Amino acid sequence: MLVDMEPFKIIEAELSHIPDLCKLLALLFSQEEEFCPDRSKQEAGLCMIIENPDAGFVLASLKHESILGMVNNLLTDGTNTVAHHFYQKNGFSYSNMQIFRKLL
């Protein structure tokens, strides 16, 4: 068995990465009860985040110029009403998802 030991890079995603990011989102959303894949909405959302640093950013793992994974953070504290207003103004809505974390 060959194992590729070349490290991957963590980069801030760019507009050119959106098609690959949408493939990852389609895979994720097809497994979630609350979401369903919608490429045009995913492209628009990623574009909004990438083009507007105030909205957040998307990090991607890259190896051999291929996107392996991604993460973005649109979470806010329950008391951060300024952020809540910003997200609602930009078409986001509240979710029933729960946050779990383990401090190490």
C-alpha cells in the first residue's frame, strides 16, 4: 500500500474553489435531515462569505491542488444580536442544530 505523506495546506478559500466546495456541501447536505443539496444556493452563500470578510471566511484543506475538506463558522453567541441581525438581513435563519464541544 502506498501512503502519500505530502502534507496538506490550510488555505482561505477563493472564488475559484466554489465548485469543489459545493461538491463537499452536496455530500454533507445529502446526509442531514435539516438540509438538502441546492447547488445554486450553496454557490451564492459561499460567494457571499468569500467576497465579504465581515460575513466570515471559509478555510479549505488543499493537497495536490485538490480540495479535501472545508470549514466555515457562522456561529454566534446567543447574546450577539448584532451578528444575528446581520445574518438574518443576509437571508440566514435560525437552525435547530445543537452545538456540542469537548474542551481538551
